[in-house]
Amino acid sequence: MKLIKYTLTEEGTIPTYVVDGGYLAIANNKQWPQNYDLVGVAMDNASEVGFQNKEELATHLESNSAIFPDPLTGQTPSTESVVDWLWGKLEGYQPA
């Protein structure tokens, strides 16, 4: 398994190799329904290159201003806590 950045398919569906995703949508310059980059856990056969480590993921999030305030509390989580949460999804993934 690997943590990747991906977009929806041309039909607007989640790629079959993504097993847990839809996180941290970042607008890109593609046409709808592929106009957002998302982060998710994918099978090893995914064509996208995975994030190699937490630092690479943190750089991606920070350079794209991908972390926003929580709508309920108004508090913005730290980059480190978001990275740890996402990386935990990768490390803790158990196939059904």
C-alpha cells in the first residue's frame, strides 16, 4: 500500500486502486470532474508515485495551503498532526 495524490476518473468516480481516499482536496487546472487533487491510500499497483515519507507529504500540504480550520472549532490543525493522521491511515490499513 502507498499514500498517493490522485484525481477522480473521467467519469467522476474514485479510481479502483484507491482503498481509502478523498482527503485534502486541492484545486488543479483540469476540467470537472477531475478538477481536484486528492490524497488517499492506494494499492501498490496504482500508477501514481506514492509520497516517500512524511516530510514529502508535509511539503505537499504546506506548498498547496491544504490545511484549513475545523468548521466546528475554528482551530487549524498543525501540519504535523494532519500528516500523522494521514500516514496512520496508510500504516493502519487492513484489507476487508
